[in-house]
Amino acid sequence: MSPASTGASTSVDAVSPVRSSDSAPDSRMAPGGPGYHRMSFALFLAGVATFALLYSTQALLPLISGEFGVAASEASWTVAAATGGLALFVLPMSALSERFGRRTVMTASLAVAVSVGLLVPFAPSIGALVVLRAVQGAALAGLPASATAYLAEEVRPKALVTAIGLFVAGNSVGGMSGRVITGWVAQEWGWRVAVGVIGAIAVACAVAFRLLLPAPKHFRPGSLRPRVLLGTVRDHLSDPLLRRLYAIGALFMTVFGGVYTVIGYRLTEAPFSLPQGIVGSIFLVYLVGTVSASTAGRLVGRLGRRGALYLAGGTTAAGLLLSLADSLPPVLLGLVLITAGFFAGHAVASSAVSKTATRGRAQASALYQSAYYVGSSAGSTVGAMAFHSGGWAGTVTVGVLAVLGVVTITVLGSRAARVAALRQPVPAH
């Protein structure tokens, strides 16, 4: 891809996460090479566990509202607290991964998160449930940034987008299976048993992840000194391209968080009046996200980074508008388009962050994840409030405004790239 197609300078795009000398072969993993499939499956399982735990209450919100006697806007805090905890702690956890290693931090994070997940079914009140979910989200903060940093260090640059896309695909499978399983289990045995089942599944994923993930070969410990960390964060936030990517991730997740927090309420009410098991099965559309995330690399190869983002945003917006119908088939098609657009946009933006940052990659990824989950918390809360005041149309309005933000930021990036290209000196002949 040319600099004009990506919005990044030639020097940034040419930088590899780990350099090898001209005479030495590149020892990083590549598709078909030793350890690549084990690594991909291990991080896929980590993604499954992360999203299954993080959004384990989302499909169950109507049941939680009923048991505790709270409105949708209050029950939505069981989702917003988890994603907010992750957003708050992802940067400190990324700093720990720079010092103690990506695999170590990911393992510890999963261990704590699954332990808390086994306590969630016993929450005696909505307040206790929200607190447990916040702790669980904080524990999960060690996964996203550390995983992308691990990939940036251990995978060859040409395979990076595809590898991160597979990790994001694991997220989509986790989100889907968590919601589908909880929907059917809750219909028979209640929401507490449902989240307990998700906790048990996450335990199995965590154990398999630790057994399968290859030991890192290219990790070099960094410093935990606050001055060094703050300097790295300041450098990342001063990079215009990284700032745009952070904002794009937050806005995409605002759409997704709002839609999937509220959709259960909409489908259990008239004119649909679907049972809880069927509502949970609606989340099978996450399979579309699995496909769109895993093919993000090819999408960028054909359209460039900004072209892929335009397509992802347009697909999401079309899905939002289609979901306004009062008939189930167009609503389902709308959810398919929203899911495909979101996961494609997220995979493109998150892989671009890993490629753009030339130092402090865990912090660069952590800032993206922080913005991303702030968007999730905002989408969950604002989407539920909009639904309470204006129905589904209110939630859709919030989503459309967020997509317009993605398009606007991408257009500004295109202009900035053209200006930078014009300012480059013409080489003498």
C-alpha cells in the first residue's frame, strides 16, 4: 500500500515491530510456520474468554431488570461497569506487560477474571453485581493490549493484520457464544445459572490458552518508571494518526455497545415479543463478525486503510437504518450489517495502531483499547438512555451520529495525508 492509501508515512509503514539483520533470517512466526497455528488458536481462545465474560450479562438485561426491579438504564451498568473497568485499567496493565511479559500478564488477567466470573452468579443485589462486573473488567484489561503487542513482536509484519483479525474473530465468537448460551440457559434455569455456565467455559479457555501459547522469543523488558510510561503515552497521543485511530475505535464501539445492550429489550417487547432463548440466538449474527474481522487484511489490501474504514462505516450505517423496521427479517439483516461493519472497522483500526507505533506498542494498543471500551461504556449507557426516552429510533440516532464521526475523522485523515505528501521535497534527478 502506498502512503496515500493508508494515511501513514512511508517511514512508519516500513517499520517492523522487530528488526532482523540483513544476513539473519526472520525468526518471527508466519502462516504455515512453526508455532503459528498454536499461537493463533491460543489467542483465539483468549478472545473467546474475554468477550464471553465481558458481555455475559448483556443478553440477560431484561431478566436482571425483572429480578432486581430496575430500568434498562440501570441494568445496563452491569455491562458498562465491566467495559469501564477495562478501559480504566488497560494502560496500567499494559505497563506491567512491558516489564513482566505479554504471556505472563495475559495469563494472570484471565486467571483473576475467570475467578470473579464464578462469583458473579451469587451477587445478592444489583449494586454487588455491578461491583463484581467492574472488577472482572479491570482484570480482563491485561488481555487486549498485551495480545496485540505480543502479535506485533512475534508475527511477521505481512501477517500482522490477519493475525490480529483472528484474535478479533475470537472476540466475536466469544461474544456470540456467550449471548446465545446465556439466552437458552436463562430461559430454563435463570440468569444466574447462565452466567455461571459462561464462567466455566471461560475457565476451560483460560487453561487451554496457557498450555498452547508459545513462549515469546522477541520480547524485551521495558521500564516501569512512571516518567518513562508517561513519556511514551505523551508521544502516542501527540501522533495525529494514532489519535484518529483511537477516536475511530471508540466511535465504532459506541454503535455496537448501544445496539447490543438495547436489542434484547426491543425484541422481548411488542411487536416482536420473542422469548429469551430466541433473543439469545439472535447473537448468532456474530458469526458474520468472525468472517469480516478475519478477512480485514484482504480488505485493506484491496481498498487501503481508509477505503476499508469507509466501507465498514457505510455498512454499519445501512444496518442501523434497516433495523428501524417493525418486521423481524429486516431487523435481523440490519444486525448482520452492523456486526459485519463493526468488526471489520475494529480489526482495521486496531491493526493500524500496532503497525503505526514504533515503540511502546503495548501502551499504543492500550490507549486504543481504553478508547474502544470507553466507547462501549458510553454506547451501553447512552444507547439505553436514548431507548428509554425515544425507543429504538433514539438508539439508532446515537449510532448514526457515531458513524458520521468515523467518516468525518477518516476524511480529515485523507486531507492530512495529501497535505503531507505535497510538502515532501521532490527528489532531484
